[in-house]
Amino acid sequence: MVSRADRSPFAEWLWTVDRYLVAGFVVLMVGGIVLSFAASPAVAERLDIDSYHFIKRQALFLIPALVVMFGVSALSPRLVRRVALAVFVLSLVMMVATLFLGVEAKGSRRWISFVGLTVQPSEFLKPALIVLSAFLLSEAGRRPDVPGTLFSILLFIMSAALLIAQPDFGQTMLLTIVFGALLFLNGLPWVAIVPIGVLGVGGLVSAYLMLPHVQSRVDRFLDPGSGDTFNVDRAIEAFVSGSWFGRGPGEGTIKRVLPESHTDFIFAVAAEEFGIVMCLLLVLVFGFVVLRGLSHAAREEDPFSRLAIAGLMILFGIQACINMAVNLNLMPAKGMTLPFISYGGSSLLASALSMGFVLALTRRRPQASRHDSVIVSRLSPSSLA
């Protein structure tokens, strides 16, 4: 047990970090490994590789993910901004390189091979952009002469343009929602909400009319008879088959024919093998960490920390909601992972980075007491003049 009198860096971190948030994130990470055991062997068998290939890789990525999350959580707000800037610049460079050198899959170029590893730069771009936008928006409120709002909008447009070029409309939509939430939380005038809403609807309509794969997914969602709905049909079948308490670990059968059961549809695998009750518990854990993070943001006095925490938690929560909604056929397929749960090194590391930022910004920091403030004011030059 670490004493409160201990002044070591670890003790200081332990007594200032939100341990309930840490516990929630660790539970989700461990849950990802457990569900990987349930979902990934069937995919490995279809690919004729080692049955535990994806499990080993997920467990291997879990170690650096924990290092990243806990390491970043020890940073000061100023260092959080600097790390976010470095990650953002590197992600932008890699996303541009992905358009020319990336690995093409299903008509998209979203991944790039680097030192034997396949990286999805857009996963790291999202939390970095949110932190930088929060800083620019807060600076604009603090110093009217700084065009922080304009700069943040330019960074968002640049990021969205690269996502559309891949193309990755799902991530573009997610980033747009979160950035819009940041503008609203920063005090967006009500008169500006209608034009922005019209632009958003116009963007959705344009994507439907100009991008064939978007049109196909929307049409299949609205009219299942208009195309192939195999994935969603099997996901719903998994929920029905699992019922409340599931068929038991390893007893699922639908996962053997469900494509991407270890990534986009891992929530359906959880339903089949562990039941709807387990899915509800998983939803409760996600809900707990998101609401706790937002409660920190609501109490935060520093504008930058308040916006950054809120933006990161909104990103985390909406991405989880989109994945679950797709599994339940409540919205068109997006190809979006479930944070900390779905297989994928880039997704796991990016989620760890994002939540490391949250832990760093929500840490309790000593503040001057009212008595100290009175003493300082009495000793100020103006009071001594």
C-alpha cells in the first residue's frame, strides 16, 4: 500500500489519477482479450492460419497499450498538447503517404505497412485533432486576437478531406459529430447552429449521391431486399441464438460464418456466447466511463481541459454506440471498431492514447487555497504602492 506521505512520482500519480476510470479502462481491455478468445479462432481457421494468431497479437499489443495509457496519464496539460501536436503531424504525414503507398482493401486505402506492422493513421489522428481543437478554441475564448476557431476549423477540414480521399466516410462522420460537439460546448451561437446543420445534412446527401458504397449501405439498411445483408442478418441471428445468458464460451456457431466477427461484429459474438446480459454489462461499463469522464469535464474550470475531456469522451462513447448499433441493425454498416474490445493494434493503441489523455487531464492538481490567494494579493505591487 502506498502511503499518502510518499512523494515519489508513482505515489503522486496514484493519489491524483481517477482510479475508477483506470479500473473501467482495464476491465474493457481484459474484456477485449476474453472476447478475442471467443471470436478470433473461427476467423483464423477460415484464413488457414494458427487458431490463436489474432489472440496472440491482441495480447501482444495490450502491453504497449497499457504502457501508452499509463505513460500519457502522467503528463501535464502542457505536455498533453505537445504530444497531441506531434501525433497529429505524424498522422497527417502517414495519411498522405497512405493514399499513395497504403494497402488497398475493399476499395479503400486506410492502412500503411511500417516496420512489418500495418498501421491505420486515422485512428491516431482523431484524439490528436480533438486535443488540438480544444486548445485552439479555448485560446480563442481567452484571447480574442487569436484566430483559434478558424485554425481549428482548418485542421478539421484538412483531416476530413484526407479521410474522404481514402475513402472512410464512417470516420469522417464520427469526427464531424465530435468536432461539432466541441464547437457547441465552446459556446457556438444559436444562430450558427441552423447553417451548420444544413451543411451537415448536405454533406450526408452528397455522400449518398456521389459515393456508391455509401449509397449501397444506406439502401440495404432501408430496404434489406435491395442487396446483400448477410453480415447484419447473421449478427441479429447471433443475438437471438444467445438469448439472455448465451450458449456458453466456445459454443457459438454463427461466428464461424460471420465475416469480421473479431472486429466489427465482436459485439454479436459476445451476445451469442455470453448472452444479452453480458452485452448489457458491457454497455454499462462503457456508459460508466463516459459519464464519469463527462462529469469531470463539467467540473473542470480550465477551458482547455474541459473541452478536451468532453471531446475525447464523446468520441469514445459515440464510436462504441455506432459499433453496437450496427451490430443490432439500428444504423447502416460503418466498419467501425468497438474501443478496447475489437481486434486491431491501431485501434487498441489509439484508444489507449486517447484515454491516457483523459486520465492526464482529469488528475487532481493542487490549487492555491483562498487564504494563500489573499496573502498573495496583499503582497502584490499594486497593494504596496
